[in-house]
Amino acid sequence: MTYFFPLFAVLVWAGNTVVNKLAVGRIAPAEIGFFRWLVVAVLLTPFVLRPLLARRAEIAPLLPKIVVLGLLGMAVYQSLAYYAAALTSATNMGIILALMPLMSMGLACALLGQRLNAGGVLGSLLSLLGVLLVIAHGELGSLLHQGIGLGDGMMLVATLAYGLYGVLLKKWQVRLPGLQLLYLQVLVAVLAMLPMYLLSPHHGLDAGNLPLVAYAGLLASIVAPLAWMRGVQEMGPNRMALFFNLLPLVTAAIAAVILDERLGVHHLYGGALTLAGVLLAECWRPRPAPSLTADRQGA
């Protein structure tokens, strides 16, 4: 039962990447992004609004940080993913997302002063090579002439934004219950995406796209994060990070079945290199130096 929570969360998030692709042509990117967070806000309001109002004096000085977190983690990341879905494959999106732990590691070095060990450096280079192989369709030389495609580039920026979100979340340590902090960030995303929604072309909600909005708003934004948090409580963050690395594999499998996306050799090699790099960075960590107490006990 312990493994159910991380596996379920990864399955839902991988499915959401495929939902991004299914939404193309059925609902505008700005529409699904706006309605997704609106659904979350409406569902959470009865449970969260009253406690938040009771501590509004405590929340007021935290608002600038909450706004930045909401923009990065909800508005920028997911908006770019919806726009990227029209220009690249769900398989590519999943493999690029696998760079997120390594991007977070690099940003943590810059912003938190953490040291990057040899495993982190080698793992980052290996994963970057894997992603470039996927983006270049197996022909790395083509990147020199054609560059990175717009959809893949958007997904790289989206992944970087979410990596920065995670590092700032750790750096700032906003002292609010998780559900309340999530709710405030969702409100930021709703307000930030409202102008985009009003200015973009509208398809309107219908029987074809309403299930996609419901999946993104309910499963991917509420149920999966709660399952992930439960997994962190039971297994710890380090073990849970390894489950996140399954995301590109699960995404590729779902995309192959639902979207009929074919896996090329570049996907297999690139995905394997990306996953191997992440695992290398996760597992190759320097052992802590033995303490003086431990030395004495050993003596």
C-alpha cells in the first residue's frame, strides 16, 4: 500500500501530459489553463477560505512570495505546457520533464548554496545529452543548423520555471499549511490567467473538452498532489524522488496507447540517457564524514 501513493501520483501526472495533447484543437490553451485553476479554487474555497481569513494579518507580508510562487508553479509552467502540446509530442514533453530534478539541483546550488557533487555534474550532462538526442530526433548535428523546436523550447522553459518554483519554495519556507498555501497560489494563477483567457480565442466548454478540464483540475491538481504528499510522509522525500523519475516512461507508454505516438530509436536512447543521468545524480551522493562521536564509539 505504501507504493500506491507515489505510483498513483506519477500515473495521474503522466496522464495529464497526455491530456495536454488531447486538448489541442478542442479547447484553447488559455481556456483550459484558466478553467483548470478555477475548478481547483472553487473546490477548495469551502474548506480553506475561512481559516485563511482568520489569519489574514499573518498572510499579508507573505503575499509577494506567494504571488511569485503562484506565477511560476501554476501560471507559467502549466500555460507553457499547454501551448507546447500543440507543437511537440507528449513523449517529448515527458522526457523533457525528467530534467526537472536536475534543474532544481543546479538552481539549489545557485540560490541555496548547496554543493554539486561529481554525481550531480555527470548526471546532469548525461541527462542533457539524452534530452538533446530526443529534441534533435537522433541527429545532434541538426541542432546547429535548425536549433530547438518551439514546442520543445517552451517545454524546457516550463520545466525550468517549475524547478525554480521548487527551489524558492524550499528557500522561503512559507509558514502556512500546505492546502492553504496551494489555495493562495491557485488564486494567483486564476487572476494571472484571466486576461489571457479573455483575450484568447474561445472554444467554450462542451462534452468533448469538459472531461479534460475535470481531469486537470481535480485529479492532476488536487488528488495527485495529496497522494504525493502522503507518500512523502510515509517514505521520505529522497525515496519519492526516484518515483518521479518514472514519469517519462509512464508518459511514453500512455501516449503510445492513447495517442498512437510511435517510439523512435531516439526516444529510447534519449529517454534511457535522461533517466540514467537522473538516477546517477540521485544515487551517487558523497557519504557524510563520520562524526567525532562515531569515531570514539568505534574506538
